[in-house]
Amino acid sequence: MKYLAQTRLIGAGMLALWLAGCGSMGTAVTSEGGDELVGTRWLAEDIDGKGVIDMLQTTLAFESNTSARANGGCNNAFGNVTFKGDQIEFGAFGATMMMCSEAVSDQESRFFKALGETRRYRLDTYSDLLFFMNKDGREIVRFSRMAPLATEPVED
């Protein structure tokens, strides 16, 4: 009987530690100047609460802590970005002007509009997700990390 009580106590203690660990998931990381985002690529998973089209890659890449490039799913864009702590602001983007289907154009328009409204970001290091929020703190874009681009050709 004493052994059973000890086993339950140990089990309860382990459960408490596990649950406490769950509370620490989702560590937010920000640094002055957005250095943690330089050289990263992100795939949009949700834009303004309306989801995204499966298999259409709407992406954002941070080339430096002052420049970014994006692909809305049809058109490429590039522009300036400014960081200050967890604050982020995108400058005007230059973009290609290719014709896209109506659904792709809609998603692309929502994406570029959301970038223009972005004022804060949060990088969740546990889940490797990046969140953009508007001036009211509402999440407007959620990204998942993509593999980095190869910078040199791969040899066989």
C-alpha cells in the first residue's frame, strides 16, 4: 500500500512538472533591429483570419534587417523594413504586375495589405511561428518557418 501511494505521488509530481513545462512553450523572442529574422524565410499560414489557399506559397524573406522580399503567390515584391524592439514596419514595396486568377489575386491583395498594416511581431521559438499584429495588437498574419535558400549550387 505504501508503494502504491509513493508511485501516485511521483506520478503526480511528474505530471505537475510536465504541465509547468507546457506553460513555457511558445517563448517569444525579439531583439533590437530584428537580427533574429535576418536570413529567414516564412510561409503564410493565415492572413487576417481567412486562411490561405492550399499549395499556393505566399512567402516573406528577410534579406537584412532593413530589406525584405515577398511573393504573394503570383507576384514578387521587395521593399524596406524597419525594426525597433518588437515593432516592425514595412515601407512601400515594389512589385511585379503579372495577371493572376481571382482567388490568387484576392489572397495576394490581403497579404500585401496586411504587411502594410503590420506594426508588431512575435517570433515563437518553440513552434517556429512568426506572428504579425496590427496597431491594435490583433494578429493579422501567421507564418511558419521555411528552409533557407541554398546559396551555393549543390554538387552530386
